[in-house]
Amino acid sequence: MGAYKRHAMKYEKLQLRTLEIFDQAEGDDILSKLCDYFILGLVFLNIVAILLESVSSLYVVYGIYFKIFEAISVLLFTCEYGLRIWASGARCKSTEPQFLKGRLRYICSFHGIVDIIAILPFYLQLLFPGLDLRVLRSLRLLRVFKLSHYSTALEDLFSAIYQERRSFVAASYLLLLAIILTSSFMYYAENSHQPDKFSSIPNAMYWSLITLTTVGYGDVSPVTSMGKFISIFTAFLGVSIVAMLTGIVASAFTNQVARKKVILEDQIREAMKDGILDGNERRVLEKMRLEFGLSEAQTQQMFRQVERDNR
């Protein structure tokens, strides 16, 4: 029984070490840093290769090399995905259902979905050679989201929007209302003069959305006096609504960063109550700093502020 427990502990330690290597490096973990740099470099090279493949003259000459690089990349990404699934069992304690729960949690997580998308197009192409290759190649561009393993930017954005979801939904409702009203007015003003461009209200919604977002391609424009007046009104309305949406997201993102600073500073104050930072406390604070995406300079400033407050 003792030998079994020792074996189980070694097995779990190996899983935890695998997770440490694949997760964002902490402290002086050289192996984890090398793994981070390797995966980041591989993702970057994949994106460059996918972009260059679209150049016909390059693909005709170097197509075989693109295919070899794709196969090697998918093999490496597949190994990474399999190891992450295996190691994720250590996130829960030792019973089988909990092991399964830990692995399913990773598979269904944002990072797990991104990791499977990174390899899925290659295998779909092998299993179903009749599929549209252009669609599969475009899906491969989603590998860029693998960078989210090492950056909290996307999570911060989604979390910020969620925190301000009521304001965001209210502004989005105003945008939808503006699209419906302005496209309806424009349809009635322009349909008889431009039946090909304003053949229906849904068709006019294209013009409305482009005008409200201040893009203005110019491919569809009013010719009647009433249509021009509606167009001017729509442009001013669009500036207001887009500014509102932009302000909500920017403010929410700023508040998200401020909340992280407050949480980390509170943790620093708690750790420095006795005036001493031991190795474990330093590791916890460093892990939080990396998770929150804060710089060392910001953290050092917090330390100095806490030291001044404690004097």
C-alpha cells in the first residue's frame, strides 16, 4: 500500500510539473521559459506561413515546404494538447471522477477550445479531403489565440465587458434601434430612386451600419434631399453611439486593471504584516503579478507604497 501511494504521489508530481512547464513561466523556471518561447515562436511562424501561403507565386515554388512545416507543427501542437489533457488531471485530487473532471474542465475551457482548433483543420482535411481548403486554411489562423496562454489581455477584455454588461447592453440596444430606424427612413426616402441599392429595409441596414460606425465606404449613398438629410442625421447619431460604446469598453478595461492592482496591493500588505517576506509569499505574489499582467516596476512601486504606509 505504501509503494502504491509513493507511486501515485510521483505520478501526480509529474503531472503538476508538466502543467508548470506548459503554463506561463514563473520565477527562474528555465525549462518553463524555454517552453514558452518555443510555443510562442512556433505560433508566430505558423501565422507567417499561413499568410505567405496565400501568395500564389510563393506557394507554387515552396508548397511542399509549407506542407512539411504544417505537419510538424500539428504534430507538436497535438503532443502539447495531449500532455495538457493528461496533466490537467492533477488539478483535482486523486479519485477517478475528479481526475476526469479536471481534464474535462481544461477541454471545455477557452484555452482548451483554442488548442483543439489549432490542430483540428489538419485532421479534418485528412479525414474529409473534399472539404473547402480555403475554409480550413482560414481556421488555422485561429492559432494566434494560443498566445492567450501567455497573456491575460483577452480575459481582461471579456471580464471588463462582463463587469459593465448593463451599460454595454444599453448602448448596444441604442445602436440596434438606430440601425432599424435610420434604415427604415432611408428605404422610404430612396427606394423609388435607387431600387437596386435600397430594395428593402434589410438591404438598407448595410448602409445604416456603415454610416453609424463612421466607416462610410461610399458604395451606397443617397441622391434625394430627404435621403441626404437622413444621412447627415445618421452620421451624427453614429458618432455619439460609437463614442459611448468605446468609452464603456475603455472605462471598463481601465477599471479592470485598477481592480487587479488593488487585489495585489492588498495581498502585499497581508504578506508584509510581520515585516518579512518568505520564499513562499514571494512566489505567491510573483504568480499573482504574472496572472494579472502587471510589470515588475508596478509591483515594486506597490511594495514601496506599502513600506511607506507601514512606517
